[in-house]
Amino acid sequence: MFRSISKLLFLIALGAACATSVWSKTITIGILDTIDPWFYVQTFGPTMEHLRKVIPQYEIKSVELSFENLQKAIKAGELDFFIAPSGFFAYVAESAGARHIATRHPQGAKDPSKSVGSVFVVRANDSRFNTLSDLVRVSVAATDSNSFDGWIIALGELLLQNLDPKRLFSVITYTGYGIPDVASMVLNKQVDVGILKTCDLEQFEREGTIAKGALRVLNPKNDSLISCKVSTDLYPDVVFASLPKADSNLVKTVSVGLLTMDRTRGGDSWGFASDFTPVSSLYRSLEIGPYEYLKETGFIGFAKRYRHYLYGFAALLILILLYTASVRRIVSIRTRDLTIALKEKDKAEKEARESRENLFQLEKAAL
């Protein structure tokens, strides 16, 4: 009896294990490693915890990847979702079939579509720099060359003011979020100017990492959409995006889960950015990312730069050729039909003449 019960319990446990192996599925989420480390503490951790409650039947696996490796993983179809700055999303959206689900909404921003930018900082007592045009042959520090809010947005602002970064910066140092960081390098006179993302300066001052007023912001803009100092235009923040590998029902569940998630302890939440056109325009002006072909010269560069017009011209040319061929075919058919009709008419007229001749001969014979 005991052995039967034990066997029954074993079969039940085996069935449950099999059912678990059949129904459970792993969701892989890639995250770009150039995102601000504070994002992991303030937003990423609470988000993963919330999603595990929303979809407990799935095992959620997150993978931190570099800019190049995240591109490769997306192209290879290894990911269901990815988390990256809006610049990276705009970079791969068209080619990878990525779809925007939610955008990080920081506490200090009113609109998720305009919630992040860059800040140029110098030492408060450094009287050499008062505007961006004063940055001639200076040394600069930034977090990463692929950092959207810590470098790319700043370059876009320089171009808006008709300033060439290649002529302004003599030495560029990328800290990679390491030590010493950008702010420390500026304060220690290792570089002349530093580039931070919006609200980093205020956070450093609140934490006491740097003394309040030790750094001065260049090109400050009075933007009411954000509570922090900013030197550039504002763009969407970090994007949570889906990839074609993810099931549509899963995408719907994750979307609802993110948009209904409560604010984190740091005050962040997930919202929705409806317009990524400024991001694409920024990349186009810098001729990077999906618009890197604009730097190419010669016939290949010309073809890539005006490919849409060339596609239209080619389509129009094909339509003209098809129309011409169609007209020629119709004319040929009509000409053939007309020739046949004329031949039949000549034949009928000949037969009529012969009939009239025969009738005339008969009448003559009768007379």
C-alpha cells in the first residue's frame, strides 16, 4: 500500500515537473551597458521585480551587452526585449523590427518624450569659458562615445550652433563610468570641460560627491519641461522595446504591466513617448548610426544619399516602360485585326465582283 502511494506521488510529481517544463518559458531581455549605473538601482531592479509578479509563468533573464554585442544579439534573434537609450532604439528600430513599448519617465521631467539631455560643465572659477563658442582646442571628458545623453546629444547641440566638435576638442577622454568620473576630472583640472546627462549634476550635489556650486553649466536653457539644468534640447529617455521574437500576447501583457507600474522609490516610472523624430533628426545631422552613409563620397555615397529619389525614379521608369510595352502590344493587336479585316473586305469585294460578272454573263446569254 505504501509503495503504491509512493509510486502515485512520484507520478504526480513527475507530471508536474513535465508540465512545468512544457509550459515554462524563458524571456531574454538585453540591456545596453552604457546606460547610467543609477538606472539599474532606481529603475531596472524594481521593473524586473514588477514584471516577475505580472508574468510569473515566465522566467525572466536579463543580459548586459555592449553596443556592438547588443546589435549582434538583436540581429541573431536571441532577445525578446531590450532596454536602451532612445538613440539606440532609433538606430536599430527599422532594421530590427523593434517596437516601442514604454519610455522611462524620470521624476524631474513632465513629458517622457522630452526628459533627457546633456550638460556642459566647467569649473565655477574658470573664467575662460562663458559660451560654447569659447571651447576652442580644449580637452573634454565624457562617459562613452556611444552614450546618447552623455555625448551624442551634446554633439548635436554644437552643430545647432554651427560649431565643429573636431575643431573644438583637442583631447577627448571617455571614462566608461569609471573612476575618476567626468565631474572629478573637471574639478581636478585633468580636462577643461565635462559632459554630463541631465540631473547628474544635481544628484552629485545632493549626495555631497561634489560641493554645490563647484561646477558651472555652459549654455543653460530655461526649459520648463525638466527641473534640472540642461544645455541642450530634450529627447526621450531610456526605451523598453520588443522584438519580433516575442509573442504578441506577451508584448501586450508586458506593455500593460510597465505602463501601470507604480513609481519607484526614486520617483521614476514608465510612460509613453509618441515622437522619436527628433532623435532620428539628431542622428541625421551628425551623420552617424543609420545615416552614416551620408559621409560617403562618390557614386556609392550619392546612391545611398538619394536612394529614395532613385527608387522613385526607377519605379517611374519601370511604369513608363511597362506602359510603352503595353501600348505597343495593343497597337500590334489592333493592327493585326485591322489587316485581317481589310483582307476579308478585299475578299468580299472580289467575290461580289465575280458574282456581278457571272450575273451579267447570264443576263447576256439570256438576251
